[in-house]
Amino acid sequence: MVKKSLRKGERKRELRNDESGQVLILFSLIVATLIASLAILHAQNLIAGVESSRAFLSFPKDDIRNLKVIARLDFQHLDCDAEEKLIDQIKLLYASKGTYVDFETISSHHYQLVYSNSEVYFTESLYVEDEDIWLPSGGGGGAS
Amino acid sequence: MKVKEKRIDEGRLSLDMLIGLSIFLFAFIFIGQFLPSVFADARSEISVFAEAYKVSVLLTEDPGRWINRANTSEKGFHWESEWYKDNISFRPGLARVGRAGFISLNKLMEFKNATLHYGGSYANDTWIRDVFGLDSPSNSYHVNISLLIPYSTSYNQYYSRNNSGQNVLTIGPPIPNKKVSRYERLVNLPVYSDFIQHYANLPNNVNYRINSTFPLGGALLIVRNTSNIHAQCWVEVRVNLTNTTSLNSTYETVYELGDRVGSTCDITNLTGIYPLTRELNEGYEEVYENFTQTYNELPDNQSVVVRIKNLNCTFALSNVGEIIGDLSSNEARIVSKLVVTVWEG
Amino acid sequence: MIRVMSDEKGQAFTLEGITAALLILIVTYTLFESSVVVSPIWSEYGDIQLKQLGYDVLRSLDVHRTNMNLSACPDTQNITRNSLQYMLIQLNTSNPQPNQEFLNALDMMLDPSIKKRLEVYWVNQSNNNTIEHLVLINNTPIPDAVGVSRIIVLYPCDVTSSSPFYGSFTNDTALAVEVRMILWHV
């Protein structure tokens, strides 16, 4: 027995000199990088696949329908002045959310609904008296 | 001496190498096995989810379309009265024209008829898959479309049933016990007599008993007026459970309205439309527990008892959905859950 | 000397094996848990479902009075108590709380695992058109929450002097009240 143990510095040096095991770490590094890059590619692929569902988040279909129902069912209870004031309130409420909304009066019972924010610009012609206000424009055909 | 030590040294080396390598390989193989299955799961679920969303939107927000192939100027939204004729192409949708979320009764009935006509039974989803574009060369899906009462949760489902006890809408094969994509919508059905289990204008003094099945979709009490404001007036609603063989019976009062002590009727504060769905369904659970614990048997008759003193009321129960609005007004509706479930297979 | 050295070499190899295994495991774990790869898509899915459900709930609870008699207001007797209209009309300035029938309907339509916050916004027409608001159900949402809203029109005869909307009407106008609901899964 030459020595009971190595001094601290010598032991460290011995570990440092032993390099053969590091190929394992190197290999695992390569594998890890591969997994990471594949996962990111895959994620982008997934995002592309759900475009139709994501569109729902940005297109305000329910807000617009709400506005159409108000025009159809509430405007009839109001005179011109009150209607004007109601539209102003709706404008203000939407403005606080960064959206421009307007019912431009074209003639009596005929409005142009405008809905515009950073993502969507939407207008629709509304005939409040006419049942056809409910029809999606351009796709209807006959009454039946 | 030196040679011997070297031999020992080499032996140990290979053993340690083996341990180190096997730990590494073990982790590596584990990840290798685990990774594809995780991605495959996510991929199938995400694509299936989009399909379920699409079907639910086409059904609940769109009135559908039809066109006459022989004369393409004949077209429109009311496919329900055209689909069975010659030369007609159509895509179904259940919404009333221009009112997304509100279901047209005729469209609903014809949607069921068309499923029967093309598939032979409600459990056959071939036609549904075809008409909503769920069949593609690379994927095959199955779809189940069902109407549930709002009391249902994702783990506890109760079908909407009409007065004859049949499911209002259940189309497609039964939902399998594996990963599925479930998309839930709330739809507004018209107040159709077959959807209201009981609808009665109750006179001044009555003890009215309605056999019903729990949980209820909806319950509504409308207090209209009184015949004598100088007398007590009240309403009491009970849930009553009976075993018709042993004649054991238990009841509990789940709702009370009005004053049973005084001698006047405060009609202005009592008039109104009161939904009682939650009170009745929760009351039923309590009474059921009491009954089974007291008598050690199961009740086979469930009923709602309405006791009315000096008030004119309307009472309605539905096993289809929650009743919202005075049933006589045209904005009244029955709200149900339309659940579209899609899975790969 | 040699014995000790061989021991340490052995340890070094095992150590590297463990390090390599840990490295792969950690990288994979971080990827799956990280927001870069999978989680935004999942939360967006939940969002789409929840947001649509929220709009559906508000639409179902919005019961217009089609044949309204403006001279017979306030009309609380003919408005169903599980509607948005009744909930807004019965609000009291001193303690604005939604009525129990409305809350029952809301709870029934949304799964028990969904938490909600309810606010109303409106324009005070007699105070220089400032936007006022009230919190009706006060829960603190998590960052993943979604918001839905619907505008309900109230008429002057609907509200009494105890209503928080009372002072916001000018003569004979209608009031647009935005009901905002914030939903999230727990």
C-alpha cells in the first residue's frame, strides 16, 4: 500500500483526466437537441392545423348578432331621439374595448351596421322591418 | 503484483461502464417509447376537436341550405321542406333563419327523418359524416350528436326526453370508452307541447300531483293573480316518493311562496315567473336519500305535488331543458345542451 | 494507489451515465411543460370552448319583451326571474346582488368546474357620459380566463329609484347595459 488516499488536488486531476465517459453526455446532448427541435417543428404544425378554430377567437360573430338583435327588437320601442342616444351609448361601451361600432341610418328602418377593431372590419346592411335582416347577405336565394 | 492489479482494474472498469451505459440507455429508451405516443395523442385530439367544433356550429348557428340541381335558381334555407324531393342537394342546419342558437322544430324533426332515411337507424352516422365532411381519405371519424338537459355535467349525462319518454335527439353510435373530443353548446328550443311534460293552469285552491322523472330539465311556476286579496294566499311545492308495492311514502317541501299566517294576500309582490328547477332536483336527492335510509328499499314512483291556496297559477315541467320566459310569450324558450362528440376509429 | 484510482474511474462512468440520463429527461420534461411547445394550444382550446359556452349562456338568458307595453312598467311581474333582464332590474344600489333564481340558472348551464365573475358596465347619461360599472359576482380570475359580453337594453320604466341605473337615464331614453362575464376553469 503506497498511500492511504490521494490528496484533494490529485483526486480532482484524476477525474479530469478520465474523459472516456463523456461521450455519453455528448450523445445525450445531441439527442436532447434533436428532441427539442422536433418538438418545436411539431408545435408549429399543430398551430397550422387549428386555424379554423382560432378564427373564432378573433371574429366577433356573437357581438355582431347581439347588435343585430338590438336593432331588430329594441329600436322599435324607441323614438328617433332615444334611438340616437342608445346608439351613442353602445358606441361608447364598445369604444372602451377598442372597437368602433355604429348603426349609420340610411333611411328609416334601414341601417348600415359597422364593426371595426384591430383585426376585423365588418359592415352589413340591415333592414329592420324586413324579415330578411336575418339572412346572411348574398347567400339566400328565394324566400323558401 | 503489478500485472494482477491491472487485471482487477480493467474488470472494474467494464462493470462501471456497463452500469453507466445501462442507466443512460434505460432513460433513452424510455423517452423514445414515451415521446411518439404523447405526440400522436395530441395530434389526433386536436384535429378531432376542430371537427367537433365545426359540426356544432353548422348545427346550432346555421339554417342549412338547399338547391335544385335541375334549376339552380331554386335555392334557399328551408331544406326541411325540400330535401326528400328529386334533384335536391342540401346540407342540414338546425338554426332558425337569422337566429343563431335558436333551433327550428321542423328542421330538427326533418334532420332526424333524413338520418333515418339515409342510414336506416339513428345509431348509423354514415350520412352525418358524409354531409358534414368528416370523411377524408386520411382520417375516419365517428360522431354522436345528443341533446341533454342543462343539469347534466360532462361526467353525468341525462338525455332530453319528450313526453313519450323518448330521447329528443340522439344520433350516431354510442360514445366509446376511450379518448373523444366533446363540444358542448347551449341551444334554445321552441316551447313545443311535446317538450313540456306538464303544463297546467291551476285554479285557486288545488292539490295537484304530477308523476315525473328526475332529474328534471326545467320547472316553472307562474303566479298570475288572486281571486280574493283579503284572504291568505300561498303556494307549496313538494317532492313525493312512493314504493307502490309496500306503499311506503316520503315527501319534502322544496318551495314555499306567500304567507300562511296573515289574512291578506300581497299579490303585487307574489305575481311573477319563478323557476324551480334547482329546488326540485336538489329536493329529490334529499328525499331519495331519506326514503332509502328509512325503508331500506327503492321508491318506484316519483311525483311533484303543487298545493295552491287562493292564487291563479300556471305550472310547467319539462324533461327537455330549462324553461326560460312565460310560456305564452313568443320569446319563451327551452334551453338544452347540444353535445357533439367526435372520435377517431 | 491503483486501487483507489480504479474506484474513482468507476464512479466517474456511473456519474456520467446518470448525468446523461438526467439531461435527456430534463430536456423532455421542460419541453412538455414549457409554454413554447404544447401548452398555448391546449389553453386556447379550452378558451374556444369556454368562450363559446359563455356567449351561449348570455344569449339563452337574454329574454326580450316582444310585446312590451311601455305604459305598464315596471314590468317585473312578466319577466322571468331566470333572465338577464330580471337580474338587472332587481338590482339594489345599497347591495347590488344578482337574484338567486338567476344564479341557479347560471350554475346549471355551466359545469361546476367553471368559475365566473360578473360585471355590468353602462353609460351615465346625466353625468357627462361617463362609463360606470358594478361587480356583481366578485371572484378573482386566473390569467387563463376568457371574457364574454352582451348588451341588454333597459327602459326607464324598468327601474325604480333604488336601482343603480336610476340616475343614468335622461328623460325617456333607453339604457344600454353591458353584462360582462369572465369565465375560467379551476
